[in-house]
Amino acid sequence: MDIKCNYHPYYFNHFQVPPDDAGIVFSGAHKLQPEVLEKSADIFVKRPAGAKCAAGLTGIKPVEIAKKSETLWQKLGNYAKNYVKNIKHTYEHKVVFALVEKELFGGNTIDSITHDADKMIMYLLGFPKSFVSNFHRKHSVHHTQSGKKLNLRSMLCDNIASSPEFKPEKKYSLREHFNTSPELQNVDGFKAILERYNYGEDLDFDRINREKISRYSGLKGLMFLAGASLFNLF
């Protein structure tokens, strides 16, 4: 059966001259000579892979969407868990700081409330940990990076509260840390106060940890700590 079709120069071999009329008629498959086919091979274009280029919305696989969504939710979940962990870690350090201060000096000062309070606020507002840590060290009087006049009493309590007995991730005791830290050794008067209180080594670390767990766990403990520190009721 003869099929009449319109001529299009892109698909018609340029070595064949079409008739002058608007269309051509061909019967069956039109065979070209091998040498002609070889010369005109550059005009034959492969169709793009449908799954990659021409599928549109139908090419999106539901399974792939589910996997990407699951990965995103996992990342968000881990992000939230880390923030909860940072807040909990900071709160527990504040508790230990207050207990150490009371044990060493017989009572608490306003430092028990203000200590690391900026970190707690920034974590609650969603600031990243790296920013919180850098900001805190540059603006706190118990960190040498602040460039301010240092509060040696606060530095003492903070460093004792950061001992491995309270922070297992720490590798060195306060004595070992001081002996390997030129930065701390250059702080006027800090070595004297460390030696006066024997680097905190005379404290009952186990008792302080037990008190932290029994009295200051959860939101109730946080409120009690703030109120007791405010009225010096430790």
C-alpha cells in the first residue's frame, strides 16, 4: 500500500532530491546505497532516554521520593536530637558548677545563675553549636579568649565542673590540663587559686553527681536550681 507523507528536510536524506510538489510517495522501505548511508549518518539522531530527559512528572518514581523524604526527616530528627543534647549538657554543667561553688566556698553567688546562661538561650533560639561556643568564649569572664578581666573564682569552678568525673568525654584532669596549657598558666593568680583548693581533688565527686541526679533532674530541677541560687539557699 502506498503511503503519502509530507516532506521534511531534517528526516529526508539530503542526497535525495524531493519532487517539486508538496509531498512524496514511497512504497515500502527506501534503501540507500551503503556509501550514501555512511556519508549521511551524521543526520540520524538518537532519541534521548525517556527516563532521564523526556519522562516529565511521570518519570519521578514514588520510591525515590520516599527515600529522599525519609533521609530529610532523619536529618531533621538528628538535628533536633543534637540540640536537645546540647541544652541538656549545658544545664547539667550549670548544676555541677553551682554544686562545686557551694562546696568550695560555702554558698552560691550570682555566677550560679549567669554561668553559661547565654549558651542556654542561644541553643533554645536555634543557633548552631559552633557559633554558640565561639560567642560564649569571646564574651565570658571565665574564658581567656574573652580578653576581659577574668573572674578567677568562676574559672576555678568552671574548670573543676569540666573534670572527667563530671564530663566523661574529657581526657585530662584539671591538674593535667593546667600543666599542658600555656594559656591557663599565663593567667595571673590562677595557679595560686588552683593550688589553694588542690585543683578540686578534695571534693567528693560521687556525692556531687548523686545530688545532681536526685535533686536537679528535669524541668523541676532547673527551676529549683534557679530559685535556690537566686536566694542563696544552697
